[in-house]
Amino acid sequence: MNDAPEKRAIISGIGISRIGRKTDVADLDLTTESALAAIADAGLRPDDIDGIASMGDTPLDAVEQHVGGRIGSFPMVGTGGLLAPVMGAFLAVASGAARHVLVYRTVKMMGGSILPPSGAAPPAAPPAAPPAATRASAGESGAREGMGSVMGDMAPLLTYHAYSAANWLAMHAQRHMYLYGTTKEQLGWLAVNSRRNAALNERAVYREPMTLDDYLGARPVSDPFGLLDCDVPVDGSISVVISSADYAPDCPNPPVRVEAMGGSTGPGAWDQRPDYPKMASVDAAGELWSKTDLTPGDVDVAELYDGFTFLAFAWLEALGFCGTGESGPFVEGGARIALDGALPLNTYGGQLSAGRMHGYWVLHEACLQLRGEAGERQVAGAEVAAVSVGGGPIAGCILLTR
């Protein structure tokens, strides 16, 4: 068994801002709310933070100035997609390049891009062993280049009028239906379960009851997806503090330990994999399970990326919770994925009902579950959590333990 370096990292603090639709709250204010909450939750002060990373949303310099303290920064890893800053933080503290790293993700319904602004001059390559205070822009540039390299099929997709991820992933879903008999109703059970969990989450934007008939009656978006197959744009921010594992005895709240991680950017772009409709999630999950003695049967709660319903199906199969083509029957009826089921899924409501935080809410919720702090939606005895983010050619996943 590999001694994965990420095992020398913990999540020592978590923070979440106000979440809402069209809040008119500035992204810097939302970032500050979540960052200060995470730092305090870790029992630290801003000047204890010696690393900072994000996916290029609220500018790092502005966060440094607004949050206060001396906040250095460091390069991110190239794989893992939206989880690249988190994975980079794990490796930074494991290597000793930093001791406490703040990672944040802030989104706005009318902004909050995944990547830094185009046209930014690429910085010089970082040294082989960067000090804690090197600039994170090098990592952002690497992430931008890594993502760009797996989007090489954009031209043909656009030529055939597939203009958005809803179109691209609808094709995956259609192919899955053709090969394995997956049904629209089975996709609906995932959405219904998410809404049921969101009803117990006071921050979720959609909490009113939803039936399978409601789901099936939603307006079409891109066959087989309807409106309720798609995640909900929101304004908000989530932050985590990643610390060296030797800080665990000093954490005022239960630390969450990092067991293993896996990431992938390709190959095959969106639709050129030889095993289509599988995605990079297969490769990321394979890397994760290669680093641990734990198995899918040890997982107590799964917080899986659901930008569209089918993405959660793809992750269920990729992570080995069910076999290839078996995700539809796995979720059918909703009992197996309910809070009291064999594999509680997206316990906070997921992006489908709680809101689209680009996967960082799944990480926040996993930590709450492992700390025993999820309130009415707490899964009894949760000790191992799987977290996944991404779709198509970009994927990252993490296994966390109490």
C-alpha cells in the first residue's frame, strides 16, 4: 500500500457564508465571511495562515488584504479540476511547504468564473521546492493549461450546436440509457432524494417538497434532462483550512483526516473516450482506491458531484458503489440512498436543491457528517466519507475519515 502524502494532512476548519440567489452581496464579502469562519473554526488567527489557494475567483490579493494577517500562497496540482486547490493544499502541508492553508471557492450567479481572466501573463515556473510564500498564480496558470488541454473537442461540439454542459452530458446520459436501460424515472429518484435532504438544510435554496411527478413534469432542457436535472445557480462562498496532521490534537473541533485522493484531466476530452459514456471520474477513482486499504463498502456517506443528475450516476459507478450500468437500479425508489439507507447520498441536498457551489459544498457537508455536526440530516456513526467533483474530462475525488 502506498504511503500517500495526503495522509499527512487534515481538514482543521470549515466555513460557509450566506447562500442565496441574486443576493447583491459582493463576492469579496462572501469570501471574507467563509474564510474568517473557517479560520476561527480551526482555532487559528489570520496570521497563522501561511498558504492560500482558490480556483481563480475572488482575487488572492484582495482576500489577503480583507481577511488580514500574512497569507502566503503556493502552486496548485494540475489534476483534480475544481478540487485542484484542495489537493494542492494537502500536498503543501504534507511536504512542509506550509502549515495551515486556506482554500476558498466563491461563486456569484452573474460571475465567479472557474478560471482566471483570460489574457493574464503566465508567470515563471515555480521552483522545485517552493517556499510557503510563492505566488499561487503559477498554480492557477497550470490548472488553466491542464483544463484547456482536455477541451480539444469544443470545435466539433459547437459545430453540431452542443453549446453547453447540459448538451454534452445529456449525450452521456442518452448513451447510458441505450446501453443499460437506465430510465428518466431513475434519474428522478436522485433529484427527489436530494430535495428531501435539502428540506433539512436551512441554507438550501430549494426546500419545498418535490415528487417524482413534479420532476417528470419539469420543462425540458436537453433530452433527457429537464429543469430539475440541473443544478441551481447561487451566490455564496465556502472555505476550508488544511493543516499538517500534527496539528490535530490542538484542533478545537474534531479534525477530519485525509485518507486518499485521486484526480484526472482526460484523456478523451468530452466524447472521445473509447469507453464512452464513462468519464475521467473512472481514472480519478482508480487512483484514489490505489492509495488506501479501505473499499467502497467501508464508505458511510457519499457526497458526489451533481451538476446534473447523471453525473452522480457516473460517480456511483466510477467509485465502485455499484457496477457499470447499475446506477439506475441502485437509486431507484430512493431507499438505498436515503439518510437511513445503505449509502446516504448528498445529505445536504446536493447542487440540485441546495445550490451550485462547484463541489465545495460536498466537501463542507462531508466534514460536518464526520464531525457529527449535521443536525437533523446527520448519518448515525458516519466514519468514512467519499467526496467527488467534476464531470466529462475533469475529475477529482477524496476519501475522508473521522
